[in-house]
Amino acid sequence: MDYRQLSDPNAEYTMRDLSAETMGLSASRGPRDVEITDVQTTVVEGNYPWTLVRVYTDAGLVGNGESYWGAGEQEIIERVAPFIEGENPLDIDRLYEHLVQKLSGEGSISGKAISAISGIELALHDVAGKILEVPAYQLLGGKYRDEMRIYCDCHTEEEADPDACADEAERVVEELGYDALKFDLDVPSGHERDRANRHLRGPEIEHKAEIVEKVTERVGDRADAAFDCHWSFSTGSAHRLAERLEEYDVWWLEDPVPPENHDVQREVTQRTTTPITAGENVYRDHGQRRLLQEQAVDIIAPDVPRVGGMRQSRKIADLADLYYIPVAMHNVSSPIGTMASIHVGAAIPNALAVEYHSYELGWWSDLVEEDIIHEGYAEVPEKPGLGVTLDLDAVSDHLAEGETLFDEA
């Protein structure tokens, strides 16, 4: 099916079409008069199926972006591509709002529609930076730091073994050079009775506490250690777990309860001294607003290719800064989405760290020509756009089954 050919019911009645034609944008911009000619996608099968996005222009420049992983984004991007073809890629904010409006009847409040638009928005920052010959962070207001701290999401074949987790923490700190780590706590303990009810029995809580104790004691002051729960537990269990972990030096406890109910999230956060983090499953600045205004998190964790893109992440960070809340960007992306998060982190005052989730994938860095992460830090590039160049041969080598490579510039 050609999703570009779907009818556009909104065109029949919407009063908020933000296209350049409808808005009457006709003033000459001289050498900045550039038009989008095409939008293409391809999927790379990494430790996640990464959806890469490429925006083409009549200036011969392309912008690379990335949507959040999984099914659905490609079809949505194909569907909306005609809405921005012929537009000037420098109008990033207007084009983002234009696409949100065009998909308003199809669910652009959250979900796949927003992550698809995010991928295009990242690509627009890349190509806009190339047109203007400035790095993407400059488009977000400038730079606070020359390098971004990266935290390593750690795994081991025996994730439920506290000693194995501690051994891996030691290896990642000593051999790979990271000073910030994260481990999963939603791992089998052997004491479960019913996984559906989200309840943690006492022995389960003690098992998780032992993982935290072994990891934090092993790394000591050499590294910060966070722990992820993946929205797994009931309100009462989250209270008990967070309270049990208060004696340890926990960087943060991530997503202890499901993301839908912000009242519960607030209650869990405010009843413990263990720092609580959430945000990767909440979309746009509107979705994150209550978490921040009601101080329902100690740290906010937007995912840039999912939440709405780089400008939305900047807006979320600005709102967080009003409540003195730091930002730790969730990230499971390829080098493209990762570098977008690094640029956001460079441009905001309250950036804490950016996640790296592919340290066990030997070819992750091969997808781009530049080196990105070195001993737990990433230098913020000064090259135009995102500052990384896709290696199309490497991308081709790792395409998902049945996928085709997008065109060169």
C-alpha cells in the first residue's frame, strides 16, 4: 500500500493548516530558499529495530534522523511526507506543529504519530544545520558544555544474580571507563507467585535490594548507579521497594509504577528519599507538564526520538528547570538518535546524562564515520547539523530483513 496516497480528511475542514502556502510565507530568503523534495526511511536491525529517517532537499543536502524503534513509524512517515514536501526545512517548529495538526484526527497527542514526527524533526535539525553551517545545538540556543556524560545501561547473562551484576559493573567501570551505570531490577528473583498483580513479596524486595547493595558497594564513589523497574510494580510495592533502597547510594530508581497515572507517580516520589525518575513513556511537553509542575519526579527522562523531537525535549527541559529538576535522557537509539540527545544535552542547563544501550553490540559505532563515545563521555560535535555521517555500507549490512536502503544524497 502507498500511504502517500491516503486521503486527507483534515484538508476538508481544518482551520489550522500551517503550510507555507496557507500561512502566506512568500518572502525571499536568498540562499536559504531551500525546499524539501522527499522523505525516506529504512530500518536497521540492531539490538532494537531502529527506524532511520532521511529528508532530501533541492540544495543537494540531506538530513538524517531517527524515530523510536518498532512497527508503525515508517507507514506514518510515508503518509505525512507529502505534507512537508516543497516546504523550507529551516522552519522546524512550524513544520512540527503542521504535522501534529495534520495528524490530529489520527492520534497525534501521543504514541506512534509523535515518534514518527520526532524522526522527521531530528532530520530537519540535521539538514537545517547543514544549510546554515552550524551544529544542531546552536539551533537550540547554544552550548552549556563541550562533552556530554553518557551512562551505560548494563546487562549480564545472569541478570538476577547480584554478584554477576556487581562483576559487570566493575568491568564497565574499570575496562570501559564509564562513571555512570544502570541495571534492571524487574528481573526474576525465584520468589514470584503471580506476575500479573504487580505485587512484590518481601523476599522479592530483598532480592532487588541485594542487587542494589552489591552494585553500589562494588563501584563505590567511582560511578553513579541507577536502577530500572520498567513500570512493573503496584503502588504499595513501589513504596516498599523505594523505602528499602533508601540506605544505598542510588542515583535514581526508574519507572517503579506504570506511566498512566500521574497521581500515583507523584505519591511514590514524594514518599521516599530514593530519587525517582520517569518520563520515557510520556509524550510532548503537554504530557510531561503534570509530572514537572506537581514534582512527581526527582529526575525527568524524556526520550528524544519518541517524545516529540529535539525542540520538544528542549521545552521539557525548560519546564523542568523551573522546578530545579535535572534531565537524564532515555535513549536506546542508533548513533543518529543518540547524537540528537547529545545536542539537546549540550543546549540545556539541567542535563544530567544521556543513556547508551548498545555497549554489547560490536558494530553500533560502525553505522557512522565518526567516533561518538569515549570512556563514558561524548564530545559535542562542531560539524554542521548532528555532526555525524551515516556509513551507508554499514547501514546496508545491517538492514532488517526485507528492508531496502534509502537513497544517497
